[in-house]
Amino acid sequence: MKIKKTLVGTLLLLVTTFLWYRLGESHLNSWDEARYAIHAIEAANHGNWLFPHLFGSPDTTMYDKPPLGVWLIASSIKLFGINEFAVRFWSVVAATGTVMVVFLFGSSISSVATGALGSLVLLTTHGYLGFHATRSGDFDVIFTFFTTLATCFFYSGYSDSKKNHYFFWYFILMACAFMLKSILVVPFILMAFTFSFCQNSARKCFLNKWSAWGLLAGLALIGIWFTLCLFYVDGFAQGVFSRFTGRVTDSIDSHGGPWYFYFPVLLRQFGKPWAFFLAFSIIYSTRRLWRREAIMLFVTLWVFVPLVLLCIAQTKLSWYTIPIMPGIALFLALNITNAYYYNSNQYLKAAILIIFSAALIKSASSAGELVMKTNEFEQIHAVQTLAPKLSNVSDVYIDFSTLPRHLRYSLPFYVYAHTNGRVYRLDDDNRMLITGEDVVLILDGETTMQLPMNKELEELANVEGVQLLKLK
């Protein structure tokens, strides 16, 4: 117990360093992170809770993403205000929870050393700390927490008949994961079915009262939201179908790649030290799989089944691998600790310990460098400088034709943070609705010619190329 408490304390210290340190010092990334943040502001400040809204209108790209992630970020915005820390808060809470789940699960199925090694591997993996992951306001790490905890509950229910009630929580957690990333939960459910089939325990795992109640409760949660959207969101049914099928049969937004797309991605995300141990673990695990060890089969399927389905799907993005990283970390830890404890050669044991320690130091050092990097833009600093002039503005119109791609959604987020009104796109549909009390924020002077005729413009400020214009 003393060793376990020491390891938990060490993990919490590393979690604080790698996940929480300087969390709010980097500007939001455009597209997903800033886009989700705007959805959350629309929900928190303007009551759009049922379906994500963007600049006052339903976001039609979100048909396949239920709103649980938006609700979470909206709650932290209510608590902490509109800032980077609030947007990333739940991602880091989920990442912290996932690291601790890996530690506790690894300790329960093998040894404290397995749990510690697995959590350390996960915590020092670039793909888990970097873009779109733990230190970001995206939903992938929150989704990973739900699927990881659910998967661990499933195995606990399978391995211990006294824990059959865990199957209820398995389905509840999978329903929560669906409410974050919808169809991406399917590979993890299929993985559980595959394992139970291989172990001839499908009846034990799925045909019991706890599974039945969990499935009904999960479907009720999803069904209530889905039914409300059918009635109140225009084009919802068609949009959901096209987005679901599109990710499998088409490369949405040109995010495609060859079938082996994820193999080099995983090698980059884990880095050379852990990639070496991954190759070792694949070779070493074959003997344990041949002996049909249940836990080794379970962890292998945890990685293999989702990875195969990701390779088949036509839409491919590097961060789709984040949810299988806890499984990979446990796969490495199980094989490394097994090779260490069940090997009588003291020199080989010493070599394994030295090589792993060197790999951990190298990965931790690289992870620390990643944490120290910040992402800042002059135009965003300019908007923050203009904040006093935005505080009493009713509505702000932004001409997106002048915004660089990397600021398309992040800059409007910071405008939202400093105005009491709404933020809208400046386009043909709403150009004639602009009144003299509204302010138009643009990045070059050419767009002023597109504003309504017979209205004069007054420049309130111009900082770093960001113009704040008021119609007289």
C-alpha cells in the first residue's frame, strides 16, 4: 500500500505538470477547438442547448456530434468565464481521470508495476498530449475517458461474477461516449462483442439483467435527445444519415488517406522510445495470445478492433487514434512487466529496466517541451486590446472573407469574450440588417465597400490591422 500511495502521488505530480501547467496560456486553435467553444458560448449565453449553434444559426456540420461536449464546456464557461482555461477544463479533467483509470485497472489485472508503467507511457505520449488531445478543448480525450472506463468495467464484470452490475455502467458510459462522438463508439462496442465471442461468454456478458437495464437506460438517454432534434432541428434526420455514412464511405472535407494511414501516425504519436517497446510487445505477446490468456486477448482486441475499423473507414484523421492509446499503453505495460518478472536472467532484467528508464526520461523530456510551447497570434492580442470598446456593443459582425484560415473561429471566440451582444457573420444575408448601433470587425479596408450604401463608417480603433468600425 505504501508503494501504491507513493506511485499515485508521483502520478498526480506528473499529471499536474504535463496536463494542468500553463493550461490557459495558449490561444485557442481555430476549427474544432474554437468552434466547439463558440457552440458552448451560444448554449451558455443564448440558450441553444439542444443542438450546436454557430453565430446564431444551427451548425450543419454537427449533425453527427451530439451536444454532451458542448454542455460540458458551457458549464465550465458558466463557472470560469469565457477563457482558454474554461474551454480546456473538462478535457484535462478527463485526461487526468483516464491516466488514473489506466493505473488502477493495470494494477487490478496484473500488478502495481503494470498500472504505473501503463499510466506513465500514456502520460508521456506526444499524441496524447499534443494537438486535438489533452491540452485542447476538443472532445476526443473526454470520449477516450468514457470508452476507457467503460471498457475496464466490461472486463471487470466478465472476470468477476460478483461485479455483474458493472455491465450496467458499461452501457451508461458507452451512451455518454455516443453523446460526444456518436458513431465512433461502435468500434469499442464491437471489441467487447468480439472478446466475449472468443471467450464463449457472450451470454454471460450481455444476456443478464444488468446489461439489459444499462442498454435500456443508455438508449433512453440517446433517444430523448434524438427525438427532440427530429422535431425541432430542420433537416436533422437527413443530416445525421449523410454524416454517419459519409465518414465510412467518403473522405469528409478531403480528410482521406491510404488504408495504412494510421500506422505511421501511431509511430509518430508514440515517438521512437515507445515505438521500440511496441515492436517488442507485439512479438512477445504472440506466445501469450497462443496460450489464450484472457487479459492479453482483451487488451489486444482493445487496440486491434478499433484500428481495423479506422483503416476501413474513408475519413481519416490523426487524432482518431487517441481513444485506443490507453489500450496501447496497457498492452506495452503488460508485456514489459511480464518479461521482467518471469525472466530469471538478471542481466536481461537489468537491461529491460535501464532501457525502459531511458525511454521514459526521453519521452518525459519531449513531453515537457511540448507543454512549454504556446500558440499566440497578434490579431487576437489586438482584439484583447480593443476589449474596452467592445464591452458595451450590442452586436458584432465579422467579415470572414478577410480572416486568415488559422483565425477563422479563434478570433471570433475572443470577440465573444469581450462583448455582451452576439457575434454574426457579415454576409449578404445579414448585411442590410446592420444598424447604427452595431460594430463591424474586419481585417482590411476593402470590405468597407461591401457595407450597406448611404451609411457612413466611423473608425473606433485600428490595432495590428484589426479595424473596429461603427456605422453612423
